[in-house]
Amino acid sequence: MKITPINNTNYLKHGDTASKVELLITDFGGSYVDLTKYANIKVFIANEKETLREIEPTIEADLGKLSFDFSQVHLLESGTYRLEVRLETENGDYRTAPTRKYLSLHITE
């Protein structure tokens, strides 16, 4: 699976709590992933060493699209972070997007 940021929303200014990060989840053939078939979906944001944030995104009406914003609790310092989405099924199995590496999330000053 792949993650594509919509409108470069993986670039945010430090302290921005109003902008939404919008992501599109697709398979490698470019087909949208039906997010409604998963029991639990979480966004994980990490640095080189550890997971820093675990966020429950909003599943948008458009197929394959999810979004989240940074409330005061989720604010991050300026820097580049690793982002991945975990999609968990009813029986506890999960898939991770992107399948390879991470999506970079950039927080600028």
C-alpha cells in the first residue's frame, strides 16, 4: 500500500492546529483502499528512535481518504518525522501503509 499526501499537507508550520493533514491510501496498482472495511485505523508519527504520537484519523467520505489535525495535545516540535497508518481488521490482523519505508511529515518553524 502507498500513502499520498493531498495538496502537500505533509508540510506544516509549527504550532498550526487548524490545518488538516489529508492522506490517500492506495494499493500499488493505484486503486483506492476501502477504509470502511477496517475495524480500527491509527496514524503513528515517530522520530528515528520511537513513536511520538498515535492519532485516530477521520475517515473521509471519499474512498481511501483519511485526515487528522494537530490539537494542542498532538503538537510536535519543528523537524522531519516518520508517518505510517495501521489498518486493523476485526480479527486483529493489521496492514501498514506505506508498505515500504515511511511517509515524511515536515514541521517547519
